[in-house]
Amino acid sequence: MSENKLKPLIEAILFSSDKPVLIEDIRNVLKDINPSEIRKIIEELKTDYLNQNRGIRIVELAGGFQMVTSEELSEELKKFYKTQKKERLSRAALETLAIIAYKQPITKLQIESLRGVEVEGLISKLKELGFIRIVGRRKAAGRPYLYGTSRYFLEYFGLNSLEDLPKLEGLDSKILNIEDSNIKQEETKYGDKSIA
């Protein structure tokens, strides 16, 4: 395929997607093009949009690439979309989500131990909204679910990876300080013992 067709095709793929597009997704369409060439074309498109002072930018989010509006236009766009509502998270939901993000994989019992309150409803809501997912089971009595954040979590908060989360220095890291021994004590409250 000629570069005259390749670049517009990749641009069209990015434009038509409502979520970040992985290089592997593009490669599934363009089987004879290697990933480094796809990345090079995307970087060229990013530069084109920037140099031409266009209203659209291409950014890397959640391990993929997505077209977004230029930050410089945010105030005007807010006025245009002032009636559009975005799902707002309560403070309790944000606290629970922060614990999951920083401590994943983590069980419901561990989250409750840190927050000091029951979180069943919050976990259900965060799963329903797509912010978290089940990533496995803990090797303990009852084999409780382990929770972690989802790709949508990265997209929603504008992160490329979990490494882009703010560092805990300066934040109240006390709430995120958890010891396995404390959790084992909590698990044995119910007469169960940890299993290997």
C-alpha cells in the first residue's frame, strides 16, 4: 500500500474510533506494515496537526492513540457542551478508586480495612461504570476477588499508564499504607485461615 493511502487510512481509523486505538489493532487491518512504521506515521500525523494549528490533536492514552480536541479550545468547547453531563463520582467512590489504583490487586476486605467502612455498593458501582475489573482471586480462604483498574480508568483520567498516577509524596499516604499481616488478622476474624 502506498504511503499516499496509508497515512489517510490510519488517520481515518483514529478518527472513527471512540476510544484509544492500539497499534496492534491497526496492524490487524494492515498486516504487511510493521508496528514501528505505524507508530512513525502516527507521530507524523501528530506533528501535522500541531504545526497546522488544528483544533484536533492526537494523544497517547491507555497504551493507544486517540484524536482529541486541542486544550487551547477548552473554554469555548465547555460553553458549547455545557448541557452535556459526565458521570460524577462521589468522594467515597473516588477514595475507593484511589485505593484500588495505588494498591492493586486488592480485595474488598483490604479496601474496607483501609477505609473503615463497607464498600460492596461502591465496588459494584465502579465495576458497572467500567472503572475497575476483577483481575484474579486471592489465595486465601473463600478465594476473594482481587480488583484492579481498567483501561477505561486510564482513558477517563487522561493517563497513558498507571505509572502516570501522581506520586504519593505530598498525598496522605497513610490511608494507602496496608500490611498483609493486618489483612490476615481480618480474614481470620471469621474463623478462616489463609491457604497457600
